[in-house]
Amino acid sequence: MSEQKELPGGWLPVRSRLEVVEAATGDRQVLQEFDGIIEAPNWLPDGNTLLYNSQGRLWLFDLESRESRLVDTGDATRCNNDHVLSPDGVHVGLSSAGPEGHSLVYVASLSGGGARQVTPIGPSYLHGWSPDGKTLAYCAERHGEFDIYTIPAAGGEETRLTDAPGLNDGPEYSPDGKHIWFNSVRSGLMQVWRMNADGSQQTRITQDEESNCWFPHLSPDGKQVAYIAYKRGDVAPGDHPPCKDVEIRLMDPDGRNTRVLVSLFGGQGTLNVNSWSPDGTRLAFVSYQLLEA
């Protein structure tokens, strides 16, 4: 969950680095540097293309040519960093500010032709698309509470899955579709949780009393979980700002064998969406460099 941050409200002047990291070794490679803000790379199923957001729009980045091209999302031109690809990679679900200024969920074809609104009201921030292509999972504020909801990808009635006080965010389906992973502040710190796809058996996975843990992303084979961690005290538990020292971590699905994959200057925009490569060997992410005023 996050609105697009535009200078000067929340973002400092930065240069963005689109990077990839080898999951096995931690070796990093900078693919491209951008003046200004880019965020949240998704990896397309072809393995040759990344999708990111910048300046309210979505862009496709070709890994071979290192060039970007604009995605036609029609009137949805105030996109934030909460977007996800359909299982077949043909469509993108995106979050963009609607006519009243609240983030709404839309679906658009990557080949163009505009966007179709899915959620009837906002704020709604998309994070997950079920492997069978039928259901979207998102964080939404309803009656002053941020909870996790699902809705048919074709549109329809939304279903509330969480009701714990405080922020529940970042819902993402496991590769087998049986679970939804998410992060919740219900324990006092932001931690990684998992539940059945129908919302039952909500279970805390990370037991980290020194970090706020955000945005769990399962590898394609379901054997590793990547997430981003802020040091306790650096941020409020329910906040994930940009321009902080953070870590990308990996762990087993049961929460064991946690290790730091990357330490970087980032935060919001770095790893909001699932950015595993299709073969599960690499992660794409964004780091930032402050510019002198």
C-alpha cells in the first residue's frame, strides 16, 4: 500500500538504480540508472523484460537493449508502485488514483488499449493475482481500517479476509494458490504472515523483534521467501518510507534460515512487488542515491 510519492512530498532528489541480484550468491548488477524515481520492478514470464512504474505511468524495460517503453493504460495515469502481472503475462493489474484521488485497482493489457476499473471504491492497492487468473488480492481502507480483500479479476463483490486492528498489507498468492502471504502490524511490529486463500489460519511467520518486515514474495518454486526489512526504530511499524537503510532478506517458508541478501539505501519502491525472475535465480529491485541539493 502506498501512494505515488512525488517531489517534494516524501522523496528527496534521487537517482534510481534498477538492479538484479543472484539469490544464491548475492552478486549484484546495475542494469540502468535513472534520473528521478522509478519503482517496483515485476519480471515478465519471458525472462527478458521488467515492468516498473515512474511518474505515474508503467514502463517495460528490455533487458537486452536496456531501453524502456511506455505501457498504454488509458486514463489510469496516476499509477503507484502496487502492480502485478497476470499469470500468463498478458495483462497487468495496477493501482492508480481515480477521479476522487483514491487509489483504485485496474486491469490493462500490456499491448495497450486502456485500463478497466475493478475495485468499486478506494483506497485499494493491488498486490496479488491468483495462479489460476481468477482472483485479485489487495489492501484496502474501508471504514478507517486497512485490511486485505479479494475480488474476482473480472469484477464483482469484494471479500474481506482480515480484521485485525492496524495495517494488514501486501497480500500475495503462493505459487500453488493455496495461501496468501502478507504483512501485518498486529503484533506491534510489522511482520510477515501467511493465511489460507480463504482467509483462515492466519499464522505469523517472522519472529523478528528488531525489524519491521514488509512485502513477502515467494520464489516460483515456493521454496524461498524474499522480503524487505527496516531496522526497528528507524520507522514507525506501519510505515515504509523511501530513502532508508534497508535489507532484502531471504528465508524458508517456515521462517527459518533467514539471511541478508542485499543491504542497500532504499525502502518504498525497492521491493513492493514480486520481482523474482521466472527461473527463480534472481531478484530485481531498485536502490536509490541521494543527489546534492
